[in-house]
Amino acid sequence: MIDTMSIQITKTSKSKLSETDFDDLPFGKYFTDHMLEADYEDG
């Protein structure tokens, strides 16, 4: 079970949302402002 209270959250200081052209989203060119990184054990 994951202890959600121990997840560290660091918000971005400037979102890329306003710079994103949603009518032209080529794969691998635009990336999300945030991500979740998790270490796991036993597969």
C-alpha cells in the first residue's frame, strides 16, 4: 500500500499550457508540466 501522505509534490513555476497548440501536437515534441516518478520492488 502506498502512503500518499509521503508523496512529495513540487509544482512548476510556469505552465506550458498557454504555449501549447492543441491543433498540432506531434508525438515527442511537447511534454507535460508535471510527472510522477515511482520506485517499485518485486516486479
